Amino acid sequence: MRVHHIGYLVKKIEKAQAEFTKLGYETEAETVYDGLREIDICFMVKDGTRVELVAPKTETSVVTGLMGRYKNSPYHICYESDDFDGDVENLTKNGYAQIDEPMPAPALGGRRVVFLMNSFLGMIEILEA
Ligand code: NI
């Protein structure tokens, strides 16, 4: 598995995008609305590090609950996997609990993603290569 991005929770995606731009990040993909999760997503890159800005668009979005806890903050690292089903199965046998079903990610060309939780590491995301 390879590091694909750092998920970064933000309240206002345009404001956050402007701030990351000031720090030298370039917008890799303009903001996309993910209707399954009810969030806006924007990818930015600097020095080979990709940051995924995620902003809730509704009170029922998948990250609305997290927003109360994290505010504007990184909240997961995503790993790209060449063997999505195999890696997810392996992780769930080794201390990671799957917290949602694999779902296509519109902001990533419809590739499947799934989130897992670990007691000592918090949340990670696995992305199908
Ligand atoms: Ni992510």
C-alpha cells in the first residue's frame, strides 16, 4: 500500500483552498461534490504530498459528526492498494475494524474506498488502485 493522501477536514473549502495555496500547494483537482457522502472534496499537492480537503455540505454528511471533534484538522491518511479486497481483509484480521462498506468515490474516478478504525492509530482509508 502506498500513501495516497492526507484527509483534511475543513469548514469552508474555498477559504481552506486559498490558505493552502498561500503555503505553496497547487490545486490538483477542483472541488467535486460527493453526493453519497454529502461532502465537497478538493485535492491539492505540494512536494509530492497530496492533501484532500473535505467539507460537509449537510447536517447529515458523513463528516458532520467529526467536525465537532476535529474542527479544521487532518483526520485520516489514505493508502492506495493494488489488492483492495485482500488488504482490507488482512487489516480487519489485524486490529482494524471496518466502519463502512466499500463505496465508489466520485472525486477519485469512482474507485472504491473504505474506512477502517484502529484503537491506537485512529482512522485510515484504503483506496482501490
Ligand atoms: Ni480521503
